[in-house]
Amino acid sequence: MVRGHHVASIIVEYADQHDVDVIIIGNRGHGKIKIAIMGSVALNVFHNTRKPILIIK
């Protein structure tokens, strides 16, 4: 959490406000159980933006 907001929301909002062409984000590759419990920033950005996204592992 950053200043009371989810990181994914901040990334999506920034991309929209600055009219970026593509979002490039890293993924650590946490296990399925950890992602199911905590979620994944990359996954949340992917589901909440209409911008192209490149996820690097």
C-alpha cells in the first residue's frame, strides 16, 4: 500500500493521466497460493487497464 492506495491502482491511474503507450511491469513469480491470498500487482494492473501491458518475469 502506498499512501492508503493499492499500488496497482496508482500504476493504472498514472498511466491514464500521462497517456503512456505501454505499461511494463515485473513479476517475481510468487507461488499460486501466495498470489491467491495476497494478489499480484502485475495481475491487478493487467485486469484494470486498457493499455497494453508487458509483464517481465
